[in-house]
Amino acid sequence: MDFNAGQMGQATAAGQNEQYNLTMAIVGAVAGALALGLVYGVVGRFVAEYKYIALAVGAVSGMGAVRLGGGMSLVGGVVAAVATLVFMLVGKLLIQPGDGGSWIAYHTTMFDILFCYIAAPVTAFATAGTPVGEQIRQRLPF
């Protein structure tokens, strides 16, 4: 097998857009997760806690990474997933238990764990970093 450094550079860039900008992908992922994470917290505090908004946080974070980064990337997907998890927790800090009970007990129910802490970051990763995310990206209006 003939292997040289030039081929290695081509192999790592295969399948990725030549114009991909990781810095802008990070900005897009963080901005999307921040905006919708705060919306999740405000809606959860004053109206009700809707789990599908958690999935929207992940989708918007992933879309921000794709749109501003110039394409999909596994690294952008990981950044979007981490940003989604962090800003879901920030949004959850805005929501207080109605009965004055423990914050941890209130926010670690099965639905919170499934939707907010697992499904939302997975949605962000899939949207920004995998071809499966193309189906998600096609359904979003932006």
C-alpha cells in the first residue's frame, strides 16, 4: 500500500465541504441552543414544560451549525449536542418546581432524562453531523 502525507490530508477532507468553517459552526450551534434553551426555560416557567420544545432546541442548534458552518460535520454535530445539553440545563434553571420541592427531583424524571438530556442532544448531533439529519433539515422552515 502506497501511503503519503498528501493522501492523508485528502482522506480526512473526503466527504466534507471544502468551505466548512468550524468557528462559525460553533457560533451557530451555541446561538441556536442559547436562544431556544432560554425559550424553553421561559415557557416552562410561565406556561408549562413542553418536551417537544426540547427537541426543537436540538434541531435549531444543529441547524445553526450547518447553516453558519457551511455544511454538516461530525465535529459540528458534537459541538451542537454539547451546546444543546448545556443550554437545556440553563433553561431548566429558570423552571422552579411548583410545589417548592427539590429541583433535582423535579428535573430528573424519566421524561426529562429522555427528552431533555438524551433526545435533544441526539437531535442536535443528527441534524448537524449526519446524513440522517437531512430529513430533519428538510422539515424545518429555515
